[in-house]
Amino acid sequence: MYQDQFEIAGTEVVARVDNVTRRVHFAETPPKWDALNQWREVAVPGNHDEAAVAAHVADVMLDKAKPLATAEDAWKNLAVATAFYAAAQSGRPARVKRGPPP
């Protein structure tokens, strides 16, 4: 059996991503031990190819759609990535900075 998945644990939620089945699940942390199944599946958009992304960008530029991600979303992603690398380097948990840079 082939398996390709990873988990990302935060202070409030754990995310499990399965690259074979293309499924994503989330669970609260710490778990509520009285629940039988903590994991909740979330739907992942089916069209994640370059053509779909280009079409969406064109629609946003033509005011036919709202952007799926904002500059604030990009900042949050960068803050998480920076905290991840800081934690990996120090071997200790690192805090994610809140809010965009001044």
C-alpha cells in the first residue's frame, strides 16, 4: 500500500493532508476525548491546474470575480512559514506573528 500524507499541528488545530486520495482533514487540539472521531474532512477544489488559475486571475482583472486570496492571506502564509523555519532551526515552538507588517 502506498501512502503519502503529512500533518501540520498548530496550537488549536491539526491538519492532515493525504496526497494520494487528495483529501484534507482537520481536528481540534487538544482533542476532545469523548468524541469518537475528531477528524473532519473539508472539500478541496477540484481544478487546481495552471489553466484554472490563469482563468481566475483573468476574471479578477476583468471584475468578473473576487480574488480567492488577498495580500493579507499572503502575509499570513509568510508568517506561518517563517515561524516554521524558526522552530525547525531552534528546536522549540515559535510564535506566528499577527497582522501585516507596518
